[in-house]
Amino acid sequence: MAANTVFWFLEQLSPSLCMACDAHVPKNTAFCAVCVASIERSTHIHSPFLYGGAVARALTKLKYEVRRDLGPMLGRLLVLGLGNALDERFDVVAPVPLHSDKLTERGYNQCVWLSRAVAHASAIEHDALLMRRTRNTEAQAQLGIRERETNVANAFTVRERRRVANRSVIVVDDVRTTGATLRACEMALYEADASRVRTLSLCLTPR
């Protein structure tokens, strides 16, 4: 894919290293030329990039290599990738929550950086604690389609109904594969009387 300023320059959020391979890059440049060529756009309007190449490598670093510095930049990348898809007005943005055990183990929820960037770009409320994961579910990547649905069924709840009732909510995840996790979040929000729910993710897994 040809270099595109939509994800080449990330306005003062980039270090001097490529987010994917750690090669030295000019200031305000997120990816080196080799890595940016590996980024593929998705046709899914609410999941702008395909999971693979430089985006997948950067996300893996954020999630499993304690590269917290990449969180704000990947959030900005999501916002730039979504473009006009963020024009519709909502009341609050929330991340897909981690179970407390996983949060303690990792030390942070990577989706918070993504959801915070969406909230900032849309000038609406961000609520990182809007939802709670009630079960420490298995990693979705290891499961088949039907197993994914079962794995996350009834795994999410809203902490306080009053924070959701009659409000429109955006929920943000890092990777969308079958959509099972986001659907489970959506169901929990509607059960708490949300008026409308939109689900977003940075990446879509190719099928």
C-alpha cells in the first residue's frame, strides 16, 4: 500500500522509532517506509485497518511488551482511519473492559488509549469504567467461531445503569474478528437501557 499521510504523520505523537520495527524514523513519523507499505485498509467502515503488518506488530507490542508509549499513537491512528465515520453524535465512549485478573497482570487496558482518542476527537465523554468484565474469559484468538460466542456470552455488565440509560454509547476494541466480544458488550449496554450502541475497533482480522 502506498504511503498515505492519514497514517504516516501522527501530529507530535510519534517517537523517533518506527512503532512496528523500532527502526529510526524522522520526528512525527509513525512507521518507517518498509512498515507503512505493509498496512492495509479494511472495507469495514468501523474497523479501518486489516490486522496484519505494521499495525499488528505495533498492537502486539502495546499489549504484550509493555510499550505504553504506543497507546496514544495507535489511538490517533484509529481516529485518522475512521475519518468521517466519527461524524455522528454520541453521548459517551467506553473501552471493552479487561477482567480484573488480566488488568492486574498486564497493568493497563490497551483499549483505553483507543477509546480515549475517539472521545477526544469527538469531543464527548470518555468513561473507562462504564463496563465490567464479569468472567476471565479465554483468549478469543484460540477459539473457533461458535466457541467465541459462548466464551464471551454474558461476560460483560454495566457498572451503573444510570450512566447508560437513555444514552448513546460507543464501545471500542482493538481487534474485531467475528465481532463476538463487541456484540456481547452491545447486548449488555442495551440491557442497561442504552438508546443506541456503536462498536469500533482499530483492526479487522482478515478471513
